[in-house]
Amino acid sequence: MSLTTPRRSRALTATLLALVLSVSTACGDDGPGTSASGSIKIGLLASLSGTYQAVGKEIRDGFELYLATHDGKLGGRKVDLVVADEGNGAATAVPAATKLLKQDRVVALTGIVGGGSVAGVYPLLNETKVPLVGSNGRPELKDVSRIWHTSYLSEEPGAAIAQHVRDNVKGSVYAIGPDYQGGWDELRGFTDAFAKVGGKLANPDGKTTFTPFPATTNFTPYFARIKASGAAAVYTFYAGSAAVDFVKQYAQSEIKDVPLYAAGFLTEGGVLNAQGEAARDIYSVLNYSPDLDNAENRAFVAAWKAKHDGSPTTYALASYDAAAVLDRAIGAAGSDPTPEAINAAIGQLGQIASPRGTWQFSTTTHSPVQKWYLRQVRQDGRALSNTVVGDLATVGR
Amino acid sequence: MVVAAGTNRIDPYLIPALDGVAYGLLVFVAASGLVFCFGVANILNLAHGLLYAIGGYTAAALLDGGWPSLALALAVGVLAAAAAGVLLAGLLTPVAAGNHLTQALLTFGVALAGGSLLVAGFGPDDPQVQVPAALDGSVVVAGHRYAAYRLVFIVVAAVIAAALYLMVRRTRAGMLVRAAVDDAEMVACLGVSPARIRAGVLAAAGALAGAAGVLGAPIIGPGTDTADTVLLLSLVVVVLGGLGSMAGTLLAALAIGEIQTLGVALLPSAAPFLLFAAMAVVLAVRARGLATRWGAT
């Protein structure tokens, strides 16, 4: 008895496995991503669980919103959207991407929250020759011939706001950020551009102060140093719960009257609700704001608000634009939209109309050449929201 | 600036030093339970951080910006963490006293399972804590702005520390505890069940951690890694302060607070490893910690 049960179940497992394999190869015979009925398979990989699930859900909802407002079609073909969970990073993202690329055989991949996840999935994309139209994380990559991003490069927010800070702050600026790759890139973008236009940092050694990440939850000692430096303004980048801690403690600190400039993520989306009054008057730079005045944005925001509470974020917008990019590329890829044909078509798109304003892919980095906006946290009806107060530089190479 | 050059040099470090006291007292209230457990009942409780996290999550769930909610959260948090402590004592009953490896494995398992339960119940995001509206601002201390809640917290935590000291020194329960440190067998001979002392000590440790969790939630907030952070800090307190004395525990906790705030303000580039460098120095100079026994205080 004790011997037969495992043996029988093993045989059963083997039979089931054989069945599953034969079914999946049978499906695979249709060719990558397209089926006889003319529908097309797109893979969306985003963090639906874990630390970044708020961002991941915005990315999924942004893409689905585009499909819902375009009859579920991209490039005139019915879309079969396969959603997979990226989890917290590459360890969970790679198996999920493997399933999308090798089992579901999608013609294009989109989404991906973390830069580390993109780096992990990158070899798979090269192996399967499927294009990625990413809508958030963008690490340093050697060859971007199949990689496209509708978001931004980490250096760009800081580079876009440097001139404005130089023109409007009378005195030196203190730069502070979290000690990891994203923080280094964001702050380097600002400090390089700021130095180029003749700005002076207030940091005692002339270099950005980096706080241990994610260990730092008490910013009081850093605020004391900022006070002692005599800085006329502060530039920073934090996201998630660190952004909430930073902003709440800043508002109660001795530098609460020193103007605070930041990359937009400091006050974007859910963290703004958690910060509440403490976030009032903070200036931030981002490539999108829900109150931008153009026809595409009015339609986008109205469609979003019909389905969700609150306004769309830059994450949802980037994913909505990824769908728009695929829509036009699949339409232009001809009667047989293979992954290769779609990838080639993305390179020929030129100007793309978007709720953020018109943008286009850079030919070298494959990320947007786009305009950045200066926003300030202000009262909007009953809630606080990021309100556009001006245009900043157009950034991208 | 009309300030003299001498004060000007100390001035920037005033607020970090004050904040170090707030942080240190929080670490003291949180860690004293662990020290108490280890020193008195000879139990190495690696689930101690979990007890703090229970208090933290209670605060996040119940606080709504009013005073009654603070009282309610404090009561619920202390009771829940104390109950968890008694539960731990029950689980530890079959384990021989002093068998630290088995205790560590058991309590560590409980900490992992409990941590997952908290995340399953309250979600993976760090919940926000709303302090009473009257304290949700800043006050001016010697010409500097400082968070009002933290200032009040310093007073409250100092009161808790004093009450703890008086309890250990002056009450019958405190005498039993001190007696148990000195000679557990003799206390057992006098007719006091070691199992009851153990349950009582773990409940008291839980109550202290729960109170620290509720009151300290705006400082070390509830989140997925709160339990680990608090356990780590508490273990550093044990290493620095030794097991025997309350003065040693207080001294070690205040030292940790100042290292984490004043130290970071003075030497920001060394911030990531300052705490452990200090620990290494203390161990190298004085292997038995900063002071000696609980009973001797």
C-alpha cells in the first residue's frame, strides 16, 4: 500500500504532463502569437504582487484601458492579452517572461516595472527575437535594437529641471538621494546638468549626499546638515515609503521653509495621499500630469476616471502609450505581423500623439524624446494634487 | 547671524542629539523586553521583533488622529503582544530552559510565520500611521524646529523607563524576578513555579514590545521588515549593554540612538556601518558589555 500510492500518482503525473505537452505543442504549431482567426498575442509582464504592486496594477490598467477604448484591437487585429506577474524582481520575472515568450509565444512583450527585471529578461528577448515595448524600468543595456521604452531614462527628470532651479533659486542647492542605482542615476542627471549651467551645490564636499537604502527611515540628521549648509533649496529623488517618510519629516523639520524640488515620483500616485498636507507646495518634474490641456489627455483622463478612482499616473500613461505604439506598429507591419516585422515598424513610427504631448523614440536610446513639466502640489477641489505650473526642457538624444 | 562662533559649531548637532534621545528611548522600551526575557527567564526569544510589529500594525489600523484612538490602540497593542508572549511561553514549555539553540529555532520559526500572517492580514505595503492631530506638527526647541510627537514621546518613554525601574526595584514581582536572576533553583524551592515566572516574564516582555510598537509606530513604522529591524537593534542592545543591568540596557539603547542620529550627522559617509563598528569597538574593549547585572542596578 505504502509503495503503490506514490507509484500510481507518479504514473498519473507523467500522463498529465504528456497531455499538457502535446496540447501546448499543438497550440504552438499556429506560429508565433497569431492564430488562424487573425488575433494576435501580446504579453504584459508587471508586478501584480510585492513591493511595486501599486505601480504594476497601474501599468496593467493603462494597457487594458487602451484596448477597451479601441474595441480590443491593435493594428486592426483582435488582441489576446496574456498578463503575467513580475513579482519583486528578476527572480520571479524571468520564469514569468519565459512562459510568455516560449509557451504563449507572444509577438511582443510590454510592461515590466523593475530595471533589474528588464535586465534579467533581456537575454530571453535576444534569444526569441521578440521586441519589448517597456513602460517603466530601464537599466543600462548594451544593445537596444529590440528594446523600446515609453517611459524615460533615470537621468532625465533631473536634467530637465536643472535650468529652472538655476534660474529661480538664489543660492546653492543641496542634493540628497537614496544610495542605489536608481538614486545615483536620478541625482547624477540633476547635478551634471546643474553644474553645466553654473549652479552650485550646497553639500559641504560638493557631492550629492546618499542615504543608505532602504535602511534610512529617519531623515532628521540629514535635515540638520542641510540646515547647517545654508542651502537655499533642496533637490531630491525618493519613491515609495521612503518618499512618504522624507516628505512627512521634512514638513516637521527645521528646513520646512526651504523650497523642495524633486523628481516627480516623490509625490506621484498613492504616496501623495499618504503624505497629505506635508506635501503641499513641493515642486516636482515629470513627463506627465493629469491636468495637461490637450485633446488626447482629456479623452484619456475621462476614460480612466470612468473606470477607476482618482487620476491616472505617469505609470498608467506610459503603458497606455505602449499600447498606442504597438497599435500603430502592428498596423504598419503588413499582413504577417511577425515579431521582427513589428520591431522594424516601431523604428519607423516618427511622432506619436499622446496625452503627455507629442513625442518620438530616440534613434540611439530607443526611449522618448519628450517634454518635461514643472508641477506643484496644490489644492484641487477637496484633495491635494500635482498641478502643472510650467513647461521645462525637452530631453532625449 | 548673531550667534557666537562657539555655539554655532554645536548648534547644527542639537536636533540630531535630541532625536537620538527619542530614538534611543524607543530602542530601550523595545529591547528591554528581550533583555528581560534573556536575563531572567534565560529564553532567547527571536520572535521579539514580531511582538513590536504587532503593536505597530495595531497603531496603523486603529489610530485616526484623535486621542481616544491612541488609548484604544495602546490597550489593544499591549494586550495582543502580551497574549502573543504568553503563547510563546506555552510553545516553549517542552524546551528545557537554557537550551538556546532549540529556543532560537522555535522562536525564529514563529517569527517567520507570524511575519507572513501580519503581511497577509495588513498587506505588503507599509501602512501609514496617523498621530493625534494635536501632535502632528512641529515645535521650536532652542531656535530649531522639531517634530512635536517625538518630543512628547521622549517624556512618555522616560516615564515608562522610570516605572520599569521602580517595578523591578520595589514590587514583589520585581523582587521575584531579581531573585530568579540570582538563584532560580532557590526561588523554585520557595514554591514559585518556574513555568509561571516564565509565562509572566514573556507576557511582560510582550507588553513592553507592544507598547513600544504602538507609541513608536511614527518613528520605526510597521512594515515587512520592522520585525527584523527591531530584533537586530535589540540584539545589539544585548551585546552592548550586557544581560544583567537595566542601567546597561538604557545606556546601550541611548548609545544606539545617538549613533544612528548624531553619528550620521557627524559622519554621513560612515552611516551604513557606524552602528556595527561601534559594537565591534565595545566588544574589543570590554567583552561583557557596558555594565553588568539587572539585580545590581
